[in-house]
Amino acid sequence: MNYEDLRIYQLAKKLREELQQELAKIPHYWRIREVDQAVRSSCSATSNIVEGHGRRFHPRDFCRFLVIAMASSDETQDHLIALQIRHYLSKEKSDYFIKKFRTLSIQILNFINCLRKRYRL
């Protein structure tokens, strides 16, 4: 199985791309710290899923990277809230992305729990 076959990777990648497209609509978005941080944390979620998969023969390492991916997804939600409060992102868009990243976090946690159960970690 390749990392691209993982549903959590597919969702993380889709969300990263959607979020980047939406944030690119903000005028001078590269100057806004929360935009940069939201992009970085969404990229980090995807990257840590990939890196963890690369360590799949060491289940503890795999789980550790998945925990980091989940934390990055949670961090992205916080940046989205900040962007909405500062009126860079509409409440509707912010709520949409927060809901999707919460779903991602839950799916990552479920996958971690499956690995822990399977390998008795």
C-alpha cells in the first residue's frame, strides 16, 4: 500500500489544496501571518502522514508522525478562526474549513487507534 492510498492522506491533500486556493484570493495574502501559518500547518498535516507512512514498519514511529499530523490539522483550525475574526475569511468559509479539518483530525485519531490496537502499542 502506498501513502496515496490512505484516506487520511487523500483528505489532507484535498483540504490543503482547497485551502490554498481560497487563501490565495485574499489581497496581499503573503503578508498576513495567519495565512502563512494556515498554509504551513495544512502542509505539515499532509507531510507528516507521508513521513509516518515511510516509517510504517516501525508502528510507534508511524503513530508518532500521525499524532503530529493531527496536531497540525488542529493548528490549522486555530489559524482559520483567527482569519475569520480579522475578517480575512468569511464565517461561512471558515466554518466549512474548520469542519473539514476537524473531520480530518478525527479520521487520523481513528487510524492511530487502529494501529495501536493492531500492534498492541
